[in-house]
Amino acid sequence: MTSRSKNYLRLKDVRIEHGLTQTALAELSGYAQSQIWRWETGKECPSARVVYDLICTLCVEPNDIFIEDWKEPDLVYSWDQS
């Protein structure tokens, strides 16, 4: 059984905005096309190093590649007042 990662990247959108296919991005970045597909579909989550490599390859800012409406969950503190 494989676990699906939550996908916080706009990798597919950014790739398409740059007019690239998965194969072209694979050739430019040095990663396999199948690996790019897994990241785009959320099957796997790329490491911070890979995200950095993709940002450099695509010549984008870090904020351009992450989903805009993602928010870190609010922490709820419960204090027992009894």
C-alpha cells in the first residue's frame, strides 16, 4: 500500500506556464520524467534540495512554486482550568 503525500507544490502549473513538458523539465533538471510525474501528482514529496533545484531550473521565486492558499494549521492549546 502506498501513501499519498499532500501536494503543496504548483510544479505542474509552473512547468506549463514555462511551456515545458515533463520530459523537457526532466532533461533540464536532471531528474527522471517519472519522478517529476510523482511529484506533480502528489504520489511523492520532493526533498528541500529537489525543490531548490527545480526553483533554480525554472528560474522562479520560492513563493511561485508553493500553493498560495496553504496555511500552517493553527495550534490549539487547551489549558485545564479546574
